[in-house]
Amino acid sequence: MIGITECPRDAMQGFEKMISTETKIEYLNQLLKVGFTILDCGSFVSPKAIPQLADTSDVLQAIDTTNSKSKLLVIVANERGAENAVKQDKIQILGFPFSISEQFQLRNTKQTIQKALIRLQNIQNIADDGKKEVLAYLSMGFGNPYGDEYSVQIANDWCSRLSDLGIQQINLSDTIGKAHTDDIKNLFEICQSKLPHIRFGAHFHTHPGNEYRNLKAAYDAGCQNFDSAMKGFGGCPFADDHLTGNLPTENLIQFLNNEGENIDFIQNQEFQSALSLAAKVFS
């Protein structure tokens, strides 16, 4: 079954104007009514790195998850963040950005790939003890602008190493919006063939001209989960290209409907209300 992860955290983190805690609570409460499989709702990272999300703990305390089936995910970048996240009863999933580009790993989390690998193992152990899941984002999963060596095989080899740590969810991520459709198709096919026990998802930062073909390539290759954000807001504040936007959720839903996918878990009226609210939140 196809899953949809809505990513207000990714939309907010690079937004220049500070969004009030009250507005975040209102927005997340509306998104919780829509029916998304997962809601990427905040992060436990240094407030100096992401000041927009420094109030994640306060937001989590206030949102109402009573009647929502959506799993909540937060991003962590180190063991301290993971320890704080597992204390939150409303959180089910810890997300960790693991880059296969050495330069981007240093920019994003100020650590080498090898140190990030050790850190991810520690986070997996913390999550296991706290009865939480871990989702690893394979950042720069389709190439990078820094000259670091890349191939589909290299990306697949890293997925195998993450699997060896006990990771069971991996999102293959086009961080800078430059993925080639052949690489998308080949990487999803190879990963799912060699690692059938892993649930693979797609996290695409896109331009308006490439979102459909990237979606189609991943979908045809058997991608099981797609990340998106209302109206395509956001992107990665540590990547180049002036915050290439997230995949717009409304375009993803239209695509899946056109492909005949059963996504009746999405409540259309609540979705339209959330879409209207997004325009106000990010104005």
C-alpha cells in the first residue's frame, strides 16, 4: 500500500519569517485530520542550526493526536536529540539525515560519514530501547554538486550498510533536485530487489519541470512511500540552489489518483482546509 508523508518540518525549517508556536500548533492539528500515513512534524536538533524548530517540544505537548492515525516523525542529528525525542509519547519515528556525500554530511550535521554511521547505530539503539522506529534519509542519494564520487551501486551499498545496523526504513533523497530518472528507476529497483525487508520511500526536492517524471520513475520502480509538502514549500537549508522546493502534496495526490491508487485514507475536505491554511502559514 502506498504511503504519504506530509513534511511541515521540511517546509518550515528554511522559512525565513519565524512562525509562531500557536500557528504551528494550529497547522499541525489540521494536518493530523487529513489522514497522512506519517507527519514529519519537527526536530530535536540544535536551535542554533534550526531556530525555526526550537519550539518542537512545546508544539508536541499542545497538538491533539487523539483521533489521528498518522504516525509522528521528528528529525534528530545526534544521540542527545534522540534521547529527547524518545521521551515524547506522541512520537513514533526518529528520522536521521545520512548523507553519502562527505561534503554534504559535514555541511548538514558537522560530521564525517564514518562518524555519522556510528552515530546512527547509537540512535538506533536508543530508539530500540525507547520502542521507537528509525527512518534514515539517504541524502544526496542521486548525486551531489560537490564532486564526491556517486553511482547507483555506491548508493545501494550504503543502503546495505544501513540495513546491517538494523534500519528498516530508508528514504532515497534527491536533496538538490537534480536526479536523473534512470538513476531513480535503477536505484529503487536494485535496492528493493537486494533489500526486500526494507521499506523504501522517496524524498524529492523538485523543480516544477521535473516533479512528474521523478514521481513516475519512482512509482514505476515500486516505491512504497512518498514525502511531500503542501504547495511545495521548503527544502534543505544546507543545500545549494536556493531551497529547491519539496514535492507539492496536491500534485502527488493528483498523480496517485491518475495512477488508480487507492488513497481513500486522505480526507479530501480536511486536505483542502489544510491547503488553504498552508498559504496563510507561509505567507
